[in-house]
Amino acid sequence: MKKVSTAVVSPPVDDEGQERQLNLHLDPENLAGVYANFANVSFSDYEFTITFARIDHEVEDGEIPGVVVSRVNMTPRFMKELLDAMQDSWSKWQAREAIRNLPEPESPPER
């Protein structure tokens, strides 16, 4: 099993309010993850469900074929924490890309 190091959406806290360290393991068969280019979010009174799928955009007529690659159910509280973490990561990614795409300063002409 591989040990995973990643940012935590909601860090676990013990009874004294101390943050605890997570020790997550990833089985080799799940190491590559899954690819999705489509997601659908649904909800009930008690939970949110995000369904991830891989669809074929190349089909021009009729129904678009696809396959569900993962489905995740979560509480409304965790959904909010996930949205906040995703917004934070998106903002950091945008800032990094903006810096990366800055134009190079022009060199002064040689004399």
C-alpha cells in the first residue's frame, strides 16, 4: 500500500481541540485514480451525491455514450467543506497560472 499525502478538507480534531494527523493508505489498484470529463450533482434532504463519468464527445448524432467511473455520497456539511477546499485550490491554481503566463520583460537594446 502507498501512503498518501494531501491537503485535508476537514482536519480531525480530538476532544481537547487538538488537530490530529491522518494516516491514509492507497491500494495499488487505485493508485492511478479514474478519469472523468463529466460530473452530475444531485441531493436529497440528507446527502449530496456526485456522479463522475467519462463521456465520448466524438459522437455527433443521437445519445452521447458514457460510463460512470465513480459515485460519491456525502453529508451537506462535508459538501460545503469540499466546495470551500476546491475554491481555495482553484484560486491557488489560477494565481500560479497567471504568474506562469506573464509576458517576459523586454531586454534593453544593446548599445
